[in-house]
Amino acid sequence: MAKCTFKVSIVGGGHVGVTAAYALLLDGLATDIVLVSRDVNKLIGEQLDLEHSIPFLQSTEITATDDYGLIAGSQFVVVTAGVAQQVGETRLDLVQKNLAIIEEIIPKIVAAAPLATIVIVANPVDILTYRAVELARLPEGQVFGTGTMLDTARFRFHLSELLNVSARSIHAYILGEHGESSFPVLSSASVGGQLLSTFPEYSPEKAMQAFQSARSAAAKIIEAKGSTYYAIATVIRKISHVIFNDAKTVLPASVPVQDFYGVSQVSLSIPCIIGARGVERQLRLSLNESEQDNLRKSADVLKKYL
């Protein structure tokens, strides 16, 4: 019986890309991991360091290269390449530098691995995703961004601490921009099927406290240690499982939207069903008037940079 292979390529050799490779290696799902970066000497060092853990793990072929041709056959390509956010910067401050990088690498990825699901992680993820979709010209949904997946995870974590219930039992999203104009969707949030607003320990003040903690998390982490990479690497690991298993999982992904509560021609996060070939369907989550207004404000912020 032929072995089922799962090839993952990571474009970008910084903290996020290498930590994602490490998470995937520990996970054991990927049979091949290709690391792509201009700085091949550093990347070879990362490759060796990762390879030395293989005797304790599943066998995985690891390749370090600056040759995009070696990503051929990948089912999943992760784009982390870009200038990192510094202390005092917002994600939107990175627009021009990282757009130039996306415009260079997306055509190379598509040429080498046209069937791969491509996920944009680099920031500002919504702007880069919109441009990547334009450049790739692949079937709808095959290119998407991680968007507010991490924001949502942070939100659920902080809510879980305030409500004294497992974060895995909380179903609440942060949508819109992966940035300052993001917003929580509280009107339809639930805990184990019970509306969050009716949960005994809930209060609007606690919900906003959790949201503010989630929104300010990246800045605090960057100030403390320079960059964030562990949690987003776990997001990438999660997406890899969804793609490999064709899991049809609902996640808040950054995608170009068309007439979503009147918002069009911009990429931002909404709940999506994700499977082996990427985003299969965008879900029209019920939003109250205030949340619809926040969605439009978030879109307006992003459109200034498109």
C-alpha cells in the first residue's frame, strides 16, 4: 500500500516560519517540509537543528532552499515572509514593504505548486491576502489568510478565564481586520449551545475586557520579547490538519468578500468552511446593527491601503 504523503512548504525563514516548521515536525502529519528563504545559510542551520530531533519523532524529510521549484507537489504552502512588526508599529505600518514581497513570491509559488492551498500569514494579512488572490488567479478559496484566527483564539482564552469554562466550549468570534479595527461578535456567541449573554458569569464588561486583552496581546508580546510566533505556529498546525483531513472546519479566515452586509472589494475575516482545497464556503453569520457597523468601519480602514 502506497504511503500517503503530505508536503508542506513554508516561505519565510523568520521566527514564525521556523516555529511553524517545528510545530509541524512535532505533530508528525507532514511527510515533507520545505523551508524557503533568501537567507539559505541561516535556513540550513534551522534545517540541521530540526533534523536532529527526528530520531525521537516521525520521519520527515526537511529541505532548506531558495529555489521555489522545490515546493512542487506541495499540498499546503504557508507564506510567512515579510518584515516583522516592531515595537510601536501597527500591522498596517508594514503595507508597502510586505506588498512588494508578496508581489515577488506569489507568482513563483503558483508556478511551482498550482494545486496547493496557499495561506497568507504575514502582516498586514488582510491587505496581503487581497493582493495575493489577485496575483494568484487560482480557483476561489484556494488562497486565504489566517486573519482573525489567532485573535479569536486569544479572545476565547481570555473569556474562558473570566467565565471559568474551557475555551474549547466557547464559540465566539473576532471578525474584521486582523488589527485595530477588529471587533467581537457577541450577539450570537455561545457556551455549549447557551447564548453567552445568558451565561451566569457573563457581563458585557467581562466580554469587553476579554476583547481588549485579545486585541492588545500582540503589542504586549512584541514589547516583551520582540515578536509573536508560538500561537500563530499552532494556528498553522491547525490549518494543516484541516487541509490534510478535508475537515470542513469553520474558522474565521481572511477572504475577499462580495456584498457581505454591504461590504465588497476588500479582504477581511468572516467565518468560513475550510477543507482540502481551502475556503469552500463563506458563512453569513448573524450580526446585529452595531456589529454590522463595526464590519463596515473595519472594511473602510483596510480599503485605504488597497
